[in-house]
Amino acid sequence: MKNLNVLSSFLCGTVVGTTVSAVLRVLFAPDKGSNTRIAIPDRIKESRKETKEDSPEIISK
């Protein structure tokens, strides 16, 4: 049960951190809006991939 709480906390933190990061990147983006809109889905996919890769390690602890 404790591992489930740790996992849910980790995933919640990851989602919140990713969301805050995406918003801040859009607000302070040094690039044109059209280029930023193209980059956002790529970064979301990258974050999801990293989360999937790290999740088994967290669950096993």
C-alpha cells in the first residue's frame, strides 16, 4: 500500500511539473509561436517516454 502512495505521489508530481514547465516555456519562449506550437507535442511525447521508463524503477522500490 505504501508503494502505491509513493507511485501516485511521483506521478502526480511529474504531471504537475510537466504542466508548469510547459506553461512557463510558452510564456517565456525565445522562439516564434508557430515554432513553439510545433515543439510542444514533441516535448510532451518525450516526457511521457521518460516517465514510462522511470516508472518500473519507482515501483520496484
